[in-house]
Amino acid sequence: MARFFVNIIVQPLFMKIKIIVFAAVLLFRGIIVINAQEQQNEKKNPYYKPTETSKLTVSNAEWKKVLAPEVYNIMREKGTERSNTGPYVHNEKKGLYYCAACGHLLFSSATKFDSHTGWPSFYQPYGNGSVSTSKDADGERDEVMCARCGGHLGHVFDDGPAPTGLRYCMNGYALNFVPNP
Ligand SMILES: [Zn+2]
């Protein structure tokens, strides 16, 4: 009789421990799978090469496979993120901003300023070969593109601060910030 009571009290306890251990194993395996997927996503874009400067010609069909949807929409379809919804608007860390599509060096935090527009803004590109500009289709605004891959970044206006008087109004999703070590 005593053995019977031990069985009904102790056995469920063992079952509970087994279930907890089993759940912990599943959770741990899930975390490993998610991490592996994240790493795969980062590796998925073979055109992202910060050390390369040669011009890139990649079809939109190919870009669509390797860019996140919001990045593709901005960079290949000239979309615009809504004000204050993209990354880096209030990023005050020191570092460099690279093209989100190809890894080309575009801007330094040293020329970033708060334009109160809700988009990350700079008064000049990192170097002469960082960006290219051309008139929008309607001829009104000056479009800014990555000089390496031609990806759309935003627009440049002439109401910026000294010393250039320019305001490079960028989509945060078109940029990839790397903080200084
Ligand atoms: Zn680029």
C-alpha cells in the first residue's frame, strides 16, 4: 500500500522533470536553429563587400533574392521609408555608414547632423567616390545613389549646415552602420 502511494506521488514528479528536460532541450535546439538562420541571412548577400570598390551591375531580380523587402523597395524601387521609422535617425555613435546593398563606404558619423526631418542626414559623403547624384524624373530633386551599385539612398538638398550647406537626406534602411572599434 505504501509503495502504491510512493508511486503515485513520485512518478508524476519524475514525469514532470522529464517533460521539463525535454522542453529545455527543444528550446535550446530552437535557439541554435534561429541563430543559424540569422547567420545564413547575413551571408545570403554575396554582393555585400566593403573592401570592393569596382562598379556592380546586378539585376533587380537578383537583388530581390538577397535584400530584405524594405531595403529592396527603397534601393531598387526608389521607395522612401516613412519619417522616423527607419534606423539611425537618432544614432549618435561614432562610426561609418555603408551601403546596405553592396557594403560601399558612404558616410561618416563625423558629418551627421540632426535635421529634425526623421531621416538620417549628413552634410557630405565620406569621399568623392562614395555617392553619385542625378535629377529625379520630374527634374525637381537631386537623387543620391550609391556610386558602386547604383542603389537609391535618398536626396540631397541645399538647406544643410556649414561647411557645405548641403543636406544628404538618407533612408536609414539603405545604410548599414558599423561603430568604431
Ligand atoms: Zn551600394
